[in-house]
Amino acid sequence: MKKIYLDNAATSFPKAPGVGDAVKYFIDQIGDNMNRSGYDSLTSDEMVFATRDMLAQFFNFPTPENVVFTLNITYGLNFLLKGLLKPGDHVIVSSMEHNAVMRPLMQLQARGVEFSRLPGDELGQVDAQSLHSLLQPNTRMVVVTHASNVSGTILPVKEIGAICQEKDLWFILDTAQTAGILPIDFQDLKVDALTFTGHKGLLGPQGVGGFLLTPELAERMETLVSGGTGSLSEYEDVPPYLPDKFEAGTPNLPGIYGLNKSLHYIEKVGLATIRQKELELAAYLLEELETIDGIRVLGPKDLEERMAVVSVDFLDHDNADMAYYLDKHYGIRTRCGLHCAPSAHKTLGTFPQGTVRFSPGHFNTLKDIETALAAIRQGLKEMRSTRS
């Protein structure tokens, strides 16, 4: 049975052409460490610098050395939240956030950091102007996802950024669902720090991500993980400059090689082409789902207001039963449950049952969507027949 992968919101598959070869090339042909060799290790150093530079250009960010690599976007968010917030500070988040934001905040709340949620509606949309009513004298930061991993809803981040700049608040942007698909301009959005991950829309391998942050924020941010950097080794203090200040230990060099390859691929194909392809698939999926009784489809109907993330609540059946049926009988791989985003599901009215999420990606085809729709119809027919 051919497998149909529709879980790109979790991680993209397949990866960009050549990513696996680039990872293998480093392991088989390079193998050294950066900043730590008496022999010639410039190959690794140059590749890491080149990838930082590509990411800086990709996000229209002026300072490549302030591109910091971590394992993933979750690590980046933890670095920023825990490195910047102090007891007594107040943070504003949206009610559509992933646990990569909410769990660190819950930990910080136990240490005296407060937070408020900018409410979303039943489509996952938020009103940026509602930020004003949540502001407190001790508000320091606003953290939002660019787009929901549950409903695909795109948040009004440009408007939020403008308010943050006006009110002198730090603005942290989570691009897990948008980097590699939507154009993201660090300066135009008035962002102070941006987090990214390589394994989703950037079409790279797992285990590499990071964050970009302004020099002003970098100076104020505490170093959470420290150790060897290969620089200033005569001192036991943490290097004061970036990226060394936040990059202790050996980085995921195979992953960075792979990410470099995927960034070249995205640059060649173009974000507009990738976005158009995904929206065409999502449009067909959404249009046909509207003709099926007994389901609720989350998120906005206007394609320009969403990503190709389509969550479905099967109202008369257990969502897990449908996800299992699709996989077992048709090889269709979806993501069922709460998607590590209980706050979003509460906002959308799908807590605690969750949804079955279909997230087509750049390498899916119209045939994949047609097969998924036929499988849904057949699955509902069989389940209804069994009940009767």
C-alpha cells in the first residue's frame, strides 16, 4: 500500500532534494568540529557561516552573527523566554499558542512571571487592538505564533509588531508553521526575536533550528546553557559576543549541512511557488470537505487568512477511530489529537476531543487529496453502517 503523507505541519516529508546527501556528505567526508581543530576545519566553519548568512537574508535580518543555532524552535523559545523574563514581569500571548510557548511560561509563572492571553475567536483569529486592554505597567513582552498549527489561522503579526514598537515591548515571533512558506521580514514586522525550525516548511532535517535576535536583546538576555565554544578558551567566563554567547557545545553540523541544502532549494523554487501549490491543495480539500455531513472544519474559509493546515472534527465519531481507519486502509498519515496546543483547541471549541489534522505540503499532489477525501467518505459510510 502506498503511503500518503499529510502531516507536514508536524514535520515535512519528503525533505528537499539533496538534503539526505548533504547530511551524509558531512558524516562521510568532513566529520570535523568547528572552532576546535588545529588542522584545517574551515569547511565546517564556512558552511555554518554561510548558513547563518542565508538565514539572515531569508528573514531580512541585518546581523548574521546574531543567528543562533539550537536543536529546534522549542529550544529557541525556551532560551528567549527564560533568558529574558524575570519575576514580576508580565507577558502577553495569544490563546492559539503551542505548548512550546505555554509550558515555559507555566514554569516561569511559578517563579513570579505573569501572563495574559489575547483571545481568539471560533476561527482562531485574534484582534491585535485587543492588546491594549491587556497591557499592564509591568508588561515586557508579547509572544505569538505566526500561524496556528491547529486551524492554520494566520495571526495579524504586522499589526501586533507595530503596537509592540509603539509601547516599547519586546516582540517574539514563532514561525514554526510559516518559515519556508510565507515571506517573513524581520524588520518590517518590527520583531525583536524570531524563532525558526529546520524540519517543517524549511524542508530540512530534524534537530536543527534556532533564533534571530537584535543586539539590544542579546545584550540583555541571560545565557542559559554554557560550556565550550572553541573561542576564548583561556577564560572560564562565557564569551560576551554572538553567536558564541548562546551556542555552547558541539552544534548539529550534519543538520546544518542539510538545512543549507534545503534553503538553496527554497531559494531556487521560490516562496510564492511553494505557497501557491499548498494553497491549491488546501483549497480543493476545504471545498470538498464542505460537502460532507457530520464534520466540522476549523479555521477561516478565506485562503489568504490561513495556511494549508486543515483540522477536522468528526462530530458523530471518535476522531482517533477515523485517523486509524485512514492509515490502516489507505495509508494516509495524519495527526490526531490536541497537537500540543490545548489552548488553541479550547479557543476553537475542540477540547478535549481534538481533531484529525490534514496538512498537505510542497511535495503532495492533487491525487493525494482526492484519495484522502474518498477515504473519509468511505470511512464515514462504514462507521455509520456499523452503528446502525
